[in-house]
Amino acid sequence: MAQKRKPNIVKKPVPAETIKVENTIAPKTVVPKAIIKQKPSESKKSGFLFDKRNYVLMLAGIVFIIVGLIVMSGGGSKDPNVFNPDIFNTRRLTVAPLLILSGFVIEVFAIMLKPVQKSEA
């Protein structure tokens, strides 16, 4: 018969002394209300996040992207066995990707453009 293998279990020694720690709760510190500063009223300002310029530029970027995708589409063949060389023309390989890329650049610019601050004088 085969011998049964004993598992390799190492017993850790029990510590001789255990230290008891009492649960104590630190007292709350009270800050006088005179020291706390109120935030300026700018944070409570209601309105849109972007200005009209931002939204117009975002719309222009979306139009560029859509026009680029429309220019890139098409050029297929009705018969899959016939090769159509129109898929490799300049309009589809150069102009359309440039339109799409410029649309994304306009979108990033529109998001990063800071709105004009109105002076209250």
C-alpha cells in the first residue's frame, strides 16, 4: 500500500503576553463659527456651463464630422465579384479623414474655450 502523505503545517507559537488596548473615542473639536469663511457667491451662480460661442463651435464640429462621414461613404459595387476602383480615390482617402479630424479638433477647441465673463459695473 501507498503511504499517505502528511500535510506540511507549521504551527505558529502563541505569544506569551497579549496587550489589551482600550477603545477610547477622541473628543470632537468644536470650531467657532466666526472662523469658518463662507464661499463667494460665484459658486451659486446659475446659468449654462458654456457660452453661445461654445455651442456654435460644437455644432460646427459635429457638422464637419457628419460631412466627413458622408463623403467617406459609398463606392461599393453591386456585384461582389467585380472590383470597383472608386474606393481608392482621393476624396475618400484624404478629404474625408481630414474633415473628420478637423471636426474633432473644433470640438476640443469648443470645449476648452473659456466663456466671456460679464462685468457687473
